[in-house]
Amino acid sequence: MAVLRLFAQVREAAGTGRDVVDGATVDDVLAGARARYGDGFGALLATCRVWVNGEPAHGDDPVGEGDEVAFLPPVSGG
């Protein structure tokens, strides 16, 4: 199971900043998170960057036991 880390809007939508989600790939983890947290959460994921263990990741990248999958929404600053 992957450790899911959520930030900013996706954290608010899920109601947590950390969870554990089963999946063999990044896409599997995404699907599990969408199923758990609903459509509003899923819509936010479309704007997020995904990182696995601190490195940029793609949907077909493998995820192993204890890997950290982070969803980082865009941020604005000034």
C-alpha cells in the first residue's frame, strides 16, 4: 500500500493530509483515492502534479509498499 500525501485544496477536499491507498501504479492509487473521496476530490486531481518518493511521476509508474505518492495542486503567490 502506498502512503498518500495531500496538500492544499486536495487535502481540504479529502479531509485529511495523509492516507494509505492500495495500488500497483500511480493510476491505481489515483483510482483508489477518487473512489474513497468522491467526485469533487477527483476533479481537483486533474490539476495536480504527482510525485512518488520526491520525484515527478506518471500514471503508469509502479508504486511499491510504503512508497509516498504526493498530489501537489498548483499554487499561486505574489
